[in-house]
Amino acid sequence: MPIGSPHPSPVQASVESAFREEHGRLLASLVRRFGDLDLAEEVASEAVEAALVHWPAGGVPAMPGAWLLTTARRKAVDRLRRDQAYAARLAVLQVEAGRADSAPPADAGSGLPDDRLQMFFTCAHPALAAEDRTALTLRCLAGLTTPEVARAFLVPTATMAQRIVRAKKKIREARIPFRVPSADELPERLPGVLQVIYSIFTEGYAASSGPQLQRLDLAQEAIRLARILRHLMPAEREVVGLLGLMLLIHARREARTGSNGELVLLDDQDRGRWDHTMIEEGNDLVVSALAGGPPGPYGVQAAIAALHDEAADLATTDWPQIAALYDVLFQLTLSPVVALNRAVAVAMRDGPQAGLALLDELADEPPLRRYHPYPAARADLLHQLGRLPEAATAYREALDLAGTEPERDHLRRRLKTVLSSGPDDGAGT
């Protein structure tokens, strides 16, 4: 299947666009209908292949997603007619799912109002390991590629592929039903669903690869799903916090890139281009997320984003408060990425040497070895300290790890600035 080919024809581009936009809905609808994820993936791929045959002759349909879904359903029915043993196994799974579904759903009137959101909760089944179920959901339902999912977890692509295969095998062997969870199951599965939605947003905010820095369709889809989730579970403060966090970050989207798609850092952005209506909504959600008890990770991150958005410029940003919030966030998550962000905030508060000392303490964290913001942050601080050969080495390391062209171009410019500032001993070449 030539999806993702570097020079697609107009029809291939239309198929790729439709598949990316409809991938999650397509798989979720097929799984809800047939109860088998492998079958859904296979017939979805066959539908794409059929589109590449039929669309050049008949033209791209007015509703390409509906065309793909109808074609995939027909192919699934044809396969079940041909393979009676496969059909019998699906029938057993559907009967078991029906029995498991005897409990009242989360909303007896309408259930979860989106097929993909239903599947997010389904794939968050506690029988699956936490990392496996999130990886499976991101790959199969959110439409991220395996390398994109691997980046979200800061692991090699091969490791992530094994996790996804393991999760699908567990679903088959344990006969986990694809169904809407009951009301008392929702809280247990909620953290996994929130992680998936935020991972989709993160890929939209900072793409893992490709010619563009942002994939706004993914970011907007994550926000849409979070709004549905908030309507479904309005009392869950972390749902509110996640929605607020994404709105406060997404509000900067127009200022994050220049006229040629180049990366524009936060301190260089035209804050007049920020979406201030979205910021106002996000700020209101932060207040709700932090009220009524100890804060959760998404609420704390939203508070950090709000401090950035309310500052007039870099100099007036409340770095002491941001650093203090990162202290709280690290205690909640113990995440190396949070520790990295905390070190940057400390550098802004206490100076580059203090921040660099914290970054050097993270040198042995395996996830950060594949995460280009870590060597990029070290390079910036080393540059500020006048340690130019070390800064050049760190910029080269970041350049090797960066996934998008705007990020690489930015790092090339930084490296050029360092090299032109003084002698370079060639380290890192």
C-alpha cells in the first residue's frame, strides 16, 4: 500500500488524506460491527487498496470516509462467508461480548457518543499492561504510525511494534470483549484514555517526523475528544485539566511557525497572534481543575501553560512559580521529560549553570537518549556559558535525533551560530 510514499499522485494523496482523517472512525466502526481488531485492520487496508484502483477512474467520492467504510464492511462480510471457521470464532466472541454487556452502560440513554472514544475505553481494559493498551490505542485507533507511537513512549520502533503485537494477542487469547464499559469501570480506565488523547495532541503539536512542525488535524481531534469526555464525565478534574492544558498550548499554534514553516520559539513568538479566546477558556478550566482537592498531573501542567500564556514576554514570565509547579509535577509523575522541563525552568530562574547541573544528572536516563530536546537544551545552556565546543557537540547530537525539517533547520542555525562565535575543536563530528 503506497500510503506515505514521498511523491504520491493526486489520487494517492486523496486516499492518504481520507485514510488519515477517517482511520480511527473506520476501525472503531468495523470493530464495533465485527468484534475483531485484526479483521478490521485487514479489511480497512483492503478498502484503501480498492480506492487506489477505483478512484482514478470514477473520481474521488464526495464522502471518501463513507466509501472506505462501506467497502471495508463488504470485504469483511465476504471474508466471513468464505471462512466459516473464522466466522464461528467471531460469533463466539460476539456472544461473550453480549453477556459481558448485560450491565448498564455509562449512559443508558446514549452511551459514549463517539465510536473512537468507546474504543479508547475498550482498549484501556485492565487485563492489558498499561503501556501495551495505550500503544495499541494510539496505533490502531488514533491513526499514529508505529514510529510515532514509539516516539511518544521514547522507545525504539522495534520495541513498540512488539508491544502492539503483544496487546493484540492478549485481546485474542483472553477474549476481551469490545464493548462500552459500565459506569463503575470508567474511572479505572480513565487515566489510560487521557494519556492516549494527550499523546494524540502531542503528535499534533510537535510532529515526530515529516516536513511540517505541527499536524493541526491531530491536535484539533484530541481537543474534540476531550470535550466529549468532559461532557461525559464533568466531575473528573483531570479531564478538565487535560482540556485546559491542550487549549492553552493550542492557542499559540499560529505563532509557532513563520511564513515559511520555520520553528519560532516561545520567546520569539508574536503573542498578538495567540488565540486569546481559547486562552480565556483554558484559564477558566485551570481554576476548575485545581479546585476541590490535591491537583493531578494534567491540572498542574495546565497551570504551567497558563503562566506562560499570561506573561507579556519571556522576561516577565513567572519562572519561580513555573519551577515550583514542575517540582510538584515531578513528584506526581517521576517522568524524565518533566525533570528536563524543570531543569530548563530552573535555568531561567537561577541561571544556566544551575539548569545545566540538573540536566547532567539526567544523562543516564535511557528515554532522554532518544529525545532531541534533551541535547538541544544542554546545547543552549552550554552556549550561554561560552562552552562552545561542547555546545556544538550537543547541537549535533540533537540534530541527529530531531524528526521534522523545521526542527532540524532550527538546530542547524543554532549550530552555525556557535561555530561562528569561536573556534570549534571538531568534537562530535
